[in-house]
Amino acid sequence: MEEKSTWARLRWPIKAIIIALPILAIGYWAMQSGKFDANPTVQTDSTSHKNADSNHSSGSKDTRSFNYQPEKPVDGEYKGVVEVGASGFNSFVVNMDKENRWEIVSKDFGKSFAYEGLANTEDIRKGLKDYIGMMLDKGVKSKNIHFVISSGAQKEPKTTIISSELRKMGFVVNLVTAEQEGKLALKSVLPKAYEDNAFVVDIGSGNTKISWIDGDTKSVEAPGAKYYEKDLKDDAVYAEVKKLGEKIPENKREVCFIIGGVPFELASQTRQGEERFTVLNDPAFYNADKIKTKSGVNIYKAIKDATNCDTFVFDWDANFTIGFLLSLNK
């Protein structure tokens, strides 16, 4: 009988192991050397997330920071200002020195009792007294409390009553135009270090102000976030704002400092803590349910498309009325 070879005499489990060992060794080498990968890394476009959540920023979770620290005031004095806006009251107490360095002490946004049809003259007077009392309690002298009625609010009939009550109480009421608002917003929000390469946008309810420095301060007015109340269409407003945005010199478009009610809402969605500055996401990332927010995003998009600026920085403390206080500081 023919003698069987060594291989033939081996049982099948041993044969399987011998055959499998080199295959496993080759596979191990391939994985270690990166020849194939069971879980490949894929670069994702952040816009693919934009429908993730209709109630929040629907863009990437990644956020950008703006690491600028304004100078602190030295031997400053407390000053207060109340903004009578198109949608309500905002108030600010700031510590300000002679060099116009300032920091916020307190801020209160959006008191709208005078605009909701719920207030009579006495209610308005009481509300204003509350504002004044709050500022006095924080150490603001009565001579350093100021009231400013925005250009948008001046179009509201109820602000006439408010002005009248303030004057009866012995306060000066300061009326500002849209052009002045834009310049005052720039004075409060634009750091000196960015005067050569940045511009400022203030998206209010009644109007939008776009400003920049080109020799002196330039300011233009566009529709505000409540333009729908005037039966203005999205496309028409977009075109108007975009045309105005194109007036900004090319060298001023690296950074935009942006303030206003709608930017406040957008920044709130991605703020990381208590930072002074929040960089907004691209307009396409925001899915807005409220018509005012949607309209404000339309304005924001028009400005971005006009300038190709990709860094829109929301300042949590700045307001054109603080610019008003700075303009008084001589």
C-alpha cells in the first residue's frame, strides 16, 4: 500500500488552522498599514447638518471664538441710559472713564409694556420710575441718566406719550435719526484695532443701520426686521439691503460687528457661556419659526452676500445708546 504523505495524514481541523494562519497574518498587516479600514474617516460638509433641528441653530456644533478683550475703564463713573425702541425698552448702566473706555454694569432688554396695548399713562410713568430707581440704586447719579428714542420708535405713536411723561418728570428726551444711530452703534461696538478692516450692522425692528469708517463715519439705513408689517417682500428687502451693503469699501469687509434683536436671538443659540463676543453661524444654518427672526436672517444674508464677509461678531454688551453716552463724554 502506498504510504500517505505527512499532509494527507493530518486531520482536517489542523489543515484549516495551517491554511488560515497566513491569511490572518496578511489581513493583520493590511489593517496596520492602512490598506483598508473598516471605519473610514469622512470629511463632512457642515451644511449637511442644516436641517437637524428647526428650533435651534441647525448648523455644525463647532463654534468659532473671537478672542478680543476691550480695555477696562480707569477711575470711571457710572452712567445710565434707557433706549425707547420700536419693540420696547432696553436699559444699560455702564462704568465709563474719560478716555471712553467702558464696561457694562447691568443691562435689561425687551420691556415692552408700552407697546402691547396693556399700558395707560400711569403704567408708563410707573415703569419709567422703576427704571430710574434701578439705576439710582446701582450708583448712577440722576444727572447721568439719559433717555434716547430710536429712529424706529419715533414712528410709533405711543412714543409721543412716553416722551411727554419723561419731560413732565424733568428728563431730557433725545431723539436720534437712523444715520445718527448707525454712527453711535459704531462708536460703541467697533474697537479701534478694527477700524481699518471692519464694519458695523445694527438690525433693529424698525430699521437696519450699516456703518463704517472711511475718513469719517459713514452710515446707511435699510428696512428693519419687522419690514413685513409694511407689506415689504423678502426678495425686495434682500435686494435693497444687498445694494447698500455693496457700498462698504472692499478693505472694510474682513469682520462685521453686529448687534440688534435678531442677531441677539441667533447668538443665543451658540453662546458658550458668558463670553462678550459670539461669532454667528452662516445665515443658511438658521431655521426660523418666527417671522421677525426669519426676516432678520434675510437681512443678515443680504449683507453677507454683498460683502463676502465670513466673520460676523455679536457683541453682548454694545448698543447704540452706549455710543450716545460716549458721544457726551468730552
